[in-house]
Amino acid sequence: MAGRTLHVVSHTHWDREWYMSLDRHRRRLITLLDELLDRLDADPDFGSFHLDGQTIPLDDYLAVRPHQRARLAAAAQAGRLTVGPWYILQDEFLTSAEAQVRNLLYGLEHAREFGPPLMVGYLADAFGHIGQMPAILAGFGIDNAVFARGLKTIDPNAPADAPPSERGYPSELTWRAPSGDEVLVVYMSNWYANAMDLPSDPAALAERFRAITAATERYALTDQLLLMNGCDHTPCQLHISELLATAREQLDDTIIHSRLDDYVAAVRAANPDLPLAEGELRSEWTNGWGTLTNVLSARLYIKQANWRAQKRLEQHFEPLQALAGLAGAPVDRDFRRHMWKRLLENHPHDSICGCSVDHVHREMMTRFAGLRELSDQLITEQMEGLAARVDTTCAVGDEVPVVVFNPLGHPRREMVTVTVEFPEGTPGPGTRVVDANGTPVRLGEVMFWGPKWGFRLPADRFRETYTAERMDISFEADLPAFGTAVYRVVPPAGEGQGGGEPWRGPQILENATMRVFLREDGLYDLELKGSEQRWEGLGELVLGRDIGDEYIYRAPAGDVEHAADEQDGWTVDSGGRSAHQRAHFKQREFPTTAEDEDWPFFAGELRVIQRISLPTDEPRLEVWSRIINQSAQSYRLRVLFPTDAKTEVASADGHFEVVERSIATHPAWTNPSNCQPNLDFVDVSDQRGGLTVANRGLPEYEVLRDGRNTIALTLLRGVDRLGDWGDFPTPEAQCRGANTAEFAVIPHAGGLRGSGADLLARGYNTAPVAIQTDAHPGAAAGSLLALEPAELVISAVRWAEDREAFLVRFYNPYAAPVSATLRVDLPVSHAWRCRLDESRTADLGALVDGALRIDVGGREIVTIELG
């Protein structure tokens, strides 16, 4: 290829914590940036250094070297240090869509504190890519992406008429999101280290350049070639200017010490004929071993903590804060930013994936715990403010009013749990809950804690202590769309009554919509009322060996997952709405083979306590499992749900979409495992019906090719090593001790869309928030926002970052376009269309009769400002 231009980009790929702790890596980062800043001052020919597309290294550096801020800013403003656009380089499948939007929002904001941000969608080492990433990037004005995983590299020997997905992709292509947004992709086919550690000997340097150039242009569609001078945690080659000058003397190519955005612009200017990739990129057309899919189940306690944190920020804190802003309360954006950045610190791919040394994940759990403390406090403050604005005068006498907030955009029936306190001496048993009109509602679990000491911190005086009768009470509530409802907790008139009688009915759980038949073998069958379908043999727990690592599940040859050695029958609880059982996996010895000689030769003892329940009259069976790992190591525990659906695809809740994935693998796929990610749920169904399995922080599923299209949900996985390039033991990745897994099974008639199963799954994953208050006048409870049709999903309600504005974001998870109606009962009258970066793009005019009507394309993301 004549007239080539070689773009040499100096960089480091900075995993801030991985095979060493954050502080050990930080020590190297400080040395790297110290030396780089000195080199920039000393060498005017040094072009630019790429700081890995993220800004958190700047925070990590300045925490120790605060006096260097001006030098960093000068380098960034001069274009010699590229910063941003991300705050951290995340794993895309294990962090929510809104978390990735905040990642860009705060990353770009942070980058601008130093200089112009790098507008390159740099995703170098993400373990695959979500389908809507082009839409997220486009929502911030970024028209490109640069990465090294997720695609099959083009095979020059493949048939020319083969589709690109099978033939493979060159270094340049177009990537289209399900929303229709497109970006130019630079696929680093030779990895992001193809020009690492250039030699100083002139002859060796020239030979190395020739080899790099030949390898790179093999996949390139233009004469603009990318040479990445760096790799994981590599220091800067400080004398790169001299090396490039030497190379220029020996080669005919144009050699530039370049920036990534300059390289992307040069590729775009060359205007090549680009192949098209669509949707998520998970290396589907490869042999399946390089996808690193099983990070989905490494250290599941990390994923569960992240699930809780994301839900608290996205579904509780931000909407409540936005409502407070509309009511005229001050909005503390600083605390919001602080919480998001604290959460994002746990989102780098080697962190959230659970594929680091033990020390890293202990620090992560400390960060999660601190975030939980702060978010609980701020959510409580916001709920107190919301409750104070709602009329609760329906409560009389010694009744305790409770205000419940539903953050979902559609009405629903859900169990609500609230902590309430009565004056000391008030009896607990016999407590009732009624709605605002006095109609009794069904109770769930009630825990009486008796007299408990507590304290208050008044805003205007010294702290106060008190003692009160405290209880946690669950009750079934009918909740309006994105709004409030008032209930009253009524203490008993006398001494109260004792608990319920033991259940003496049949081994069946039943509500208004479904029956659960409890089997002697510890499994259960489901029957949906009004449907002829019955799903049999659900809930089997199976344990298998895992001689892989934190990245990859690998069973030894001949290993077969086995059921529990002992499993009790079901015991139905009082009331007939729940049941519990125990299962026991005993220690088994296995012969050691050459394949697994370095691995433990037994799967040890593991016990499971399960509780299943029908808490409401909705067709949703909820399962709570306590998994006690006494000695098991190198294992995987899953639960199985045969669907018997006649289908070739599974539908998984994804990022701004419901993703349809083929159950069968490509012929080139040799990995016997085909695990996949999901957020809130996975569904397998045909035209007759199917099963939706929802989960709380259990992101790994597999649809087994067993003739029954069985959904296998991973509940726990234990391994003893990190994997990848070294021998790093990880004993805490065995997940010893007590672990918890929560999931739900939702049978439905017909296909997923329109069945309501997706709404029930999202409801299972989005708890209402409730708080005790006092009786006072205020605005009537009810819906504040309602989005129709209900299949549309509200993903964000937040107060704008840079102005006093109320923002609502929703998306269409399915391919079919719909006409949407957003009904509003808030002090707003006008609407604007915005991008994901919150900038306005169109004036939509005044609301008509308190509603905005808008056409929404298939899998389109819509952000609306109301004012």
C-alpha cells in the first residue's frame, strides 16, 4: 500500500486495580505521569500521550500530587495529553445503561476541567460491546468507537460472498445500534499494543516497523495505519520522538506521533467503503473461548452489591431529588456527582467483573458499603420531603400514615416493606394496614422487634434519644404510575393476637392468577390460570465442577452437573402463600487427571435453604435462597427452568433494549458453554407461552440445548485463581460462607411482548420506597407521570446537570415503533427534546391537556425536558 501514514499513539492501558491493589498500581501511575510531564517540558517534539480514554487516573494522581494540577491542565490544553471522554473504562454488560450515560456525563465534565476532551469512544479492552453503545456515544456527540474485542477479525481466505459477521471484519467498519444510530469503528485487530516497546537499535527499529506495518495493513481499508505504543500499565517510552525520527530516516512511510482523534479523522477523510456490524458485539462468530463471558458469575456478591447501588441511585434518589427540585427545594448536585463517582470507581472491567486479586474486591465492598450508607441517608431525606408534601390527614388517632413512592412509569400491585414505630407499650400482634379509604390490605411478613432505642438529629438543636415499639411490616399495595399512595398502619385495639396456625392444606401455593404444585422431589410445577399450559420440573439445583478461573468457566472432561444429594420436601408456611425446603450437596471425590491436576479434586459441602412465595396476586413466583458454602471449591451452582418452548431465540433484558439472541451457536463455536448476560430478566417463549426468569444481581444465564430449552441461571460460582497472564491465587473467589440469591419465575401466555411478564420482572427489580410520616395536609396522592404504552421503560428521571430543569428519559425496548403518551401532573407546561448529554435538540411545544404525545421508533431512546 503506497503512501502510507503511520499514526503512532503513545499510551498506557490503565487498569487502576487488577492483579495488584489500587494503591500499588497508583504508585506506578504517579511515576508514569511524573516522568511524562517532565518529558513534555523537555521535548517539544513529543506529540501527545493518550491517557486511556478515562479521567479517573487524573484523580488518582492528584490525590498524591495535588500541586501538579496546573501542569496536567497545561498539557491537556496544548493537546499533548488527551483526557476523557469516560470517567472510567467500564464493563459494558455488567453496568447499567444509565450508569454508562453518567460515566460519559461526568467523564466529559471532568475532562473539561483540564482541557478539551478527547471525543473518541475509546473502549479498548471491554469484554464485548452492548448493542446500544453507538446510541450512547451519539448522544454525547461522539461519532466513533475504538476497541479491540467483540468481533471476528477478517479472514482473507473466507468466501467473498460470506456475510461480514462470518467472514470477519477489517480494521474499519460502521457499527449500527438497534436504535439506528451509527458510528465509525476502528477495530484494533492487532490489539492495542501492536507498537509497544519499540527498540532503540536503528536496524531493529526499522525491521520492527516493517513487521508492524505489514501486520496492520493486512486488515486496513485505508493507507492510514494505527500503531499503539503501549499496553497494560506500561510506562511511556520517553524517547519516542527520537525513535520516530530514526524510523523516518529509514522508511518511506509518513510517520506521525499522533492522537487518536487525528487518526480517526484521517480514516474518515479517506472515505473507505465500510462493512456494517449491527447490534451487540460478543464474538459470536469465533470459537467462544475469548469472550470471557464467565466474568458474569465471578464473585456474584460484587454483582449483587452493584445491582443494589444502581437501583438506589437511578430509581430512588435521582427521581426523588428531581421531584424536590420541582417543589422548589435546593438540588445538591455535588452529593449526586459524589455518589455516582463513588459507584463508577467500582465499574472498571477488572473490578466489576470480579477478575482481580482478593484485596481489590475487599476494597470494592467497602466502597459499596459507604455508598449504601450515604444513599440511604439522602433517600430518607428526600422521602421525608416528599411525604411532607402529600396529604395524609386520612390517618386518625394512633394510626401511623405511610407514604409509598412508585418510581415506575406504569401502575402496579407490589409488596411494600416499611419500618414503623409506635409509642412504647403498643402491642404488635394484630397490627393491620388499610388504604387511604380504610379498606384493609393483605399483609406479608411482619417482624416485631419490640421496644428499641433510637435517636433523632434535629436541624436546629441537640440530638434526642427515644424508645419505641419498632416493626418491619410488608403489605400489598396498589400503586399509581410514578407517584405516591398513602396507607395507614393501625395498631391492635387490645392485646393483639398470636401468629397464624400451621398450614394444613394441600401442597399447593395459589393466588388469583397461578398455582404452584410442590413436588416430593423438591421441584415444583407451575400452572397459569386461564391457560392450558403447565410448566413441570422447575427449580432443580445442580452443581458442577469448574476448573477454569475468574474469566472462564471450564468443566473437566466428562463432568456432569448433579442434583443435590439430599433434598427435603416442601413445608408450606402459614397462610398458604409460601413454602421452604433445604438441599444438601455432599463432598464428592473425583479422580485427578492430567487436565485438572492443579485444581482441587473434590467439590465440597454446600447447603441451600430456599423459600418460594406468591406475595401478591400477580403471576410471579419469588424465590429467596441462602447458599451456605461450607467447603465447596472450584464449582458452579445453577438452577434450572425447562421451558419446552419451540423457539430458536431467547429474549434478554439489555441496555436500552430487550435483546434477542440465538440459542444455537455458530459452527465455529467450540466452547461447550454458551453463557450470556442479562439485566433484569431472560425469557424463552413461543406463540403458546413461556417463562420469564427475573433476577436481582445474577447476570449470567444459559439456555441449554437439551431439547427443552431450559433456562439455567447461575446462583454461585467459585474458583481459586485470577487467570489471564499470571498465577494469582484468589481464595476469596470461592465465595465461602453464607451467600444469597434472589430470583423470580413468571409464566405467561403468548410471546414476551404484550404478556406483561416484562413489567412484572422490572417491578420485581424496582422496589417501591415507603416511609412513616405524620398526619398533615398537602397535595393529594396519585400519579405524577404516566407513560403509555406500558411496555415503554422510564430509565431516568433527574434534575438537569447544568440548569434548573426536570428531565425524563424513556426507551422502547422492542423493534416495533409505537406512539407514546407521557401524562404529567406536575407544575410544568412545556417540553423539549434532548440528547443524552442533556443538551436541547428540539422544541416540542406546550403540553396538551397535561400530556406529551410523541412517536417512538423501534428501540429508540428519548430524553424529554419538562418546564
